Amino acid sequence: MKGSYYTYLIWVLLGAILLPTSGKGQQMPQYSQYVFNALHINPAYAGYKVDPFVQATYRSQFMNFPGAPQTYTLSADMGNLEETMGYGMSIISDQLGPNKIQSLLLTYTYKVRLTQESFLGLGISSGVSEHLLDAGKLLPDDPNDPGIPQGRINAFTPNLNAGLLYYSPRFFSGISAFNLVGQKILQNQDLALATHNYHFYFQVGGLLPITTEVTFKPSLLVREDLNGPGSYDLNAMFLFNERFWLGTSFRSGFGKAEVPEASPFSTRTAVALLMDLFITEDIRFGYAYDFNLNSKNNYRNNSHEFSIGYYIQNKWLKTPQQRYF
């Protein structure tokens, strides 16, 4: 009864947080390797692995396309041995053309043990973001247009994200909301490109042993901002000998997208090839290659994503209770 009460209470609290539905602006940074570190899409993931874990990620999206997104992140998280709390930190730099957003976030997760092996975590991340517009990179047709901003414009905003994550050894599911505060500060038209709207994520997946050396992990992620087209990822990952992940992800969109047909952004359908390898017991390396399923694709406007992670005093890899999500 106690576990059921906490579950009900946490879902009610998160539902109250998720009520806002308006907002305008560019999209959140996109990652393919969230399947190995979900802290990027759900703050309740902090402390899931218990051991201190640090990861750096670099993503170059739509390579060779002018102004294409580039994202750098540094994240760290850990949990306490009783698995009642988790802590995390993220530093994010996301650039799209003349617009750059840099954020520093601190994360806290409170966990409820529902059964001997299943947990429900409520995570909150908060911090500050700098929104920067370098008008010198706009390259307008009429540089003398008085409506075009000049110079470099920036603004600092608070940031607040929340999420729930349920997990057991063979199943996980989570829901999260990002950019819950700070929109009003960015209503200045000169910073319209930097305005973030509310973003919501839903994820679910499981773990299916095939043999003693091969395990299959299917999962689904849905992204939605309630103000434009959403997208979903269908992931299929295989784990070999507890050390090497290999798989693929199919990404597509739903809803209307007003993008010129000649643009490499004209299709929201892509396939990603993913791999993650434990180089040593404490160091893991990840790589993702996103291939756009566009008839006009010239094999240059695809995406590459690299990550390197380090477990500090890793214990889970040496026990039967390794964390796979």
C-alpha cells in the first residue's frame, strides 16, 4: 500500500507540472545515444547506475549544411548506496546557425522502492541558460533593414525540468517535461530564435535475454512540444558478452512540418546506427551515425555523434546486477 500511495502521489504532482501547453521557439538538442545515457531526456535518470558516471558527448547534425546544429554536453551523475536518491549535473552547449544556448543544470532524484527490484524515481533539474544571438551571422538579403537585429544579443533565463522513471531489471518507462520556466524573459523579438517551448518525452523499453551471451533491448521514445510536429524513435539494441552494444534506431515524425521540399530538413525520417563498447571495465565509448532517408540526400548532410564515459569505482559491471537502461 505504501508503494502504491507514493506512486499515485508522484504522478499527481507531475501532472500538475505538465499542465502548461503554450510556447514558441526552436527545438531541443537532439541525441541518438540517449539509449545509453537517458539523463539528456529525463532528470529522473540521475543515479540510476548508482556508481559515479561522467560522460562527454559531441554531435554534429546535418554535416556540411550551413548553420547546422552542433551540440556539446558534459554530464555526471551518481546515486547513494541505499538507492533512495540520485544527483547529477549537466553542461550543455547547443548551436544552430547564429543562435547558441548554453546551460548549466543541477539534478536531484528521489527514489521509491516499489518491490525488491523495482523503483520509481522523481527527478528535478534546474539551473540557468544563456541564449545568445550573433546577428552578424544572419546574412540577410537587405543588411539595411531596420528590423534586423545588430551585434550580439544575449539573455539569461532560469531553467526547470521534471521527470518520472520506473525501472526494474527487465523493464523501464519514463515521462519528462523540459523548459517549464523562462519563456517570458525571451519574449524580446530580437531573441525569438532562442525561445524554447515546452518539450515532453515518453520512453518505454525492456530487456529480453536471447542466449547466455546475447541480450535484446527494444525501446521507444516519443518527443512532443504541443506546438509543432513531434517525432518518435524505435530502437533495437543487442548486447554481446556484457560489453558491446550494437543496434539501430528508426526515427520519424508526425504532425505537419512546414519545411521547403528542397531542404535536407524536408524529411523527418532517418535511420541511426549505434554502438557502445566497454574499452575497459570503467571506460565506455559510443558512436552513432544518422542517415537521412531523403531522396535528395547527397550522403554529406548526415549526422555523427561521439561519446566517452567513465565509471568511477565501477561495481555494477562486476556483479549480476549491472544496469542496462
